[in-house]
Amino acid sequence: MENKIAVKKPHSITLENRKRALMTGVEKVISSNETAILLETSEGGLTVAGTGLKINKFDAETGQLTFEGTVNKMQYSAAKEKFIKRIFK
């Protein structure tokens, strides 16, 4: 029986001139359209708002995501604690 320990992937954002971005530590794309991209990252939820937003590439295995468009706002929501941790505080 193998014990698998979840390793938190490092999260980073490189944003070039508010037009192109490379992110790491992305766990899931929740939704995406021309005005908003909703993501789950290793540091919590992230909302990217802007115009003409388009995901170019997302690799769920490595956690890398690239997108383009005009970024007007990036906002994080708190990372949710694991259920067991909340119970045994």
C-alpha cells in the first residue's frame, strides 16, 4: 500500500505589459470567457478580469497556464482549509 503525500506546487505569475501571462501552480480552470478567467491555484482561488482574455495553453500535470488579453484586475480568494484540519483545530 503506497502513501501519497500531496505536494503543494509553487505558484507564480509573470505578466507582460498586461497583455500576456504565464502562471504556475494552477490546479484547475473553473471557467473562462473573454472577460474573466476563474482558476484554482495552489494558493487559493484566483479571478482574472479584463477584455479579450483567451487561454492559450493549460497543462494540468505541470500546473502551467498561459493566456493573453488585456488584464484589468487579478483577485485571490482565500485557500480553503482541508476538512480534517478544520475539525481538529
